[in-house]
Amino acid sequence: MIDQDQQVMKSIAIVTLAVAALGVIAFFIAQNVSDLSTAKQQKSARAEKATMERIEPVGKVSVGAAAVAGAAKAARSGKEVVQASCGGCHIAGVAGAPKIGSKGDWEARVQTGMDTMVAAVVQGKGIMPPRGGGDFTDDEIKAAIEDMLTNSGM
């Protein structure tokens, strides 16, 4: 009888240890799943922040004394305007923008005339925002177009 009691006690001890081991394993699995979920949320938050930074506006409209002061500044050269704004898309041909240096990309546009090309920039075209996303005057835009045409062999 004592032998049977010892067997029962051993069995209970083994079952208790197995249940405890399963509990510890379940605890660590739950911790890892929780950590993965938190990491996914943090990654999602970082991605959201990066997206918002990429799509924030490139300019602001100001009315009043600041606008008058801006109007008095010296006109920028075509090269300066291209470097400040146009080149971002026109160097690589982003979203179908005619590439600087590619005569073929510009030929059809040149045939429409300078006034039409300036008007397209002033109004915005495709993904290009009005005035190329800057506060450029019509003369500065025209100078930038002329600079891009010159650098494209036109």
C-alpha cells in the first residue's frame, strides 16, 4: 500500500510540474505575442508619421504685409527656380514630367508655345501643383522653362 501511495504521489508531482511548465511556456508565448503586437503598432505609427511628412504642403499662401514684402524681392533666375522646385520632378521624369536633357520629351510641348507652357505651370498639370509648388512669378516660371529647354537641346 505504501508503494501505491508513493506511485500516486510521484504521478501527482509529475502532473503538477508538467502543468507548471506549460504555464511558464504559455506565459512566455503571451509575452512574445504582446511584444510583437506592440512592435507592429509602433512600426505603423512610424509609417504614418513618415507618410504625413512626405505629403505635407510645400508652400503656404500669405496675405497682407508679408505678401507685399515678398513681391518686392528680386526675381530669381530660371536656373534658381529649376533648382528650387522644378528639378525635383523634371530631372528624373517623375509621373511623366518631361525630363531635362531629353529633347524628345519637350518637342510636343514647345509646339504649343511658351504662353501655353507657362499657363500649364501657373495652373498646375497632372501631379504638378500650381506654380510648381512655389511662389514664383510668371516671369520666373518662363525663365525656368527656358532654362529647362536650353538644357534639353531646344
